[in-house]
Amino acid sequence: KKIGEYFDGDLSGKTIALWGLAFKPNTDDMRAASSRTLMEALWEAGASVRAFDPVAHEEARRIYGDRADLHLCAHAEEALDGADALAVVTEWIEFRSPDFDEIREKLTYPAIFDGRNIYDPNVVANAGLTMFKSVAILGAGSVGMSHAFSQPHDGYTLCGLSESNVTAGVQGGWDQKFDVWDTFIVGGSPDV
């Protein structure tokens, strides 16, 4: 959702570099991977994906076959070629210290959607990139599962968000299913 908002709701013809396909590092398992949800939403919106994963690229090819809107890349840097923005979906160790100057130079729009909070927002900003972070809330009381909420780095700060806050919010009517690309604003209503 944040990617679509960044592009004013028009992803048609856009190309998103995606780092990470597996649901976690050190596996090729994509059964419950957020990359699948993200890629399918991007395709539905008319975007294409240039994806890299150190292990799961063959699993992605098995699941999706050959598609014109999916290019599986041999290296993370290759995924940036011709991309409009970058989404980091799996926290592989090789994604932790990228060359942010190279990322800025290669992307058409200087935007990183950090779905795993692996980057220091100040370092990213100093490289001239806009960063959208996510904040994971684990074991949120009556929610009973992980929820991840994302926000732009320069937006509201999620200070002091506790399990009881999330439980109270859910009990107060925020019963929508959130995923890593939704927005949550402390003290306000969710942007769904």
C-alpha cells in the first residue's frame, strides 16, 4: 500500500526492485512469504518486479513460472537496474550494508521500503534516499499473531507502543488485518 501511495496510486509501468523472496533468511521457503503478497499486489496494479534472493529464486520460478512482469536477478545490485524503487522483504545478511549511493544512483525514484527495519534511517537519509520503515508488533495480546505496521521515516513516531495499546486498539474496532505495507498511526485510526 505504501508503495502505491508513494506513486500517487499509479503503479502501471513501474518496476520495483525486491530484495528477498523467502519468508526468512537461510531458506527457500516461500509458502507464507510476504514477498508473494507484495509481488501479486504489484502485478495486479500493473507494476513489474526485479527480484533477488540468495536462495529462493528457483522456488519463485517454480511458483510463478516465466512471467514478463517478473525478472529473477543473479545479484541484489542487478535487481536495481531499471527499477523505480526498492522494497526489502527478507532480512538476509547481505542486504544489511548496501552501497546506498549506488542504490540512489540506480533507482528512478530515491525510495526504499524497508519491510524488515534493517537500515538506519539517518544513514539512508544522508544518502539522499526516502525510507519507509515497518514496526513489528509480536504476540499482541488478543490479536494472537504478529502484525507489522509501516510508516514513512519522516512521519509519526511509534514511541511506547505496547502490547496493551495494540490490544486496546483491536478491541476498540481496529480489527482489520494489517500486513507489512499498511500504515498505523499512534493515536489515530489505521489507514486501510
